[in-house]
Amino acid sequence: MGCCLVAAILIGAPRLALFWWWFTDAARIAATFNVWSVSIAGVAVAPWVWPVAGFILAPWTTLAYVFVAPSGISTLDWIILGVALLIDLGAHGGGGRAYRQRRSS
């Protein structure tokens, strides 16, 4: 039961925080991601794609990026982003490892 609670918090907390942050300060999220103009195969990708992709795939990293990016990214900010990325990768990798263990048992 304790493991399920920890997993639920790790999965839900950053998404709730991002949703709350967008609801209370949408201008900050818009300012963070509107500078990302990318074209893939000659097709421009809309700026709203990046926060949505981050919300789904890497919520801790997206939350950390929204926290540090508007003031410019310095050395300490890169460390914060790296730790958030490790948490996201650990959540994805831990789920796969648990699935393989259940399947082999």
C-alpha cells in the first residue's frame, strides 16, 4: 500500500502543480514556452505542444523548467533541471522494472 501511495504522489504531484501554476499564472507558462519556435520537416510546431508534451512525458522536468527559465538558466538551474530529469527517468524506468518483475513471477 505504501508503494502505491508513493507512486501516486510521484505521478500526480507535478501534474497537479503544473495545472495549478497554469491556472494561477498562465502568462509565466506562456512566456516560458513561446520562445520555442521549431519547425520539423518544414512544418512549424505550435508553442503549446511543448508544455503539453512535458505535462504528459516529463512532468518534473517541465515543472523545473517553468520554475527556472524565465529568469535565464544559470549553473544552479542546470543542476535543478538535471535532478528533475533524473526523477522523470527514474519514474519511467522503475515502472518498466516492476512490470518485468511481476511478469517473471
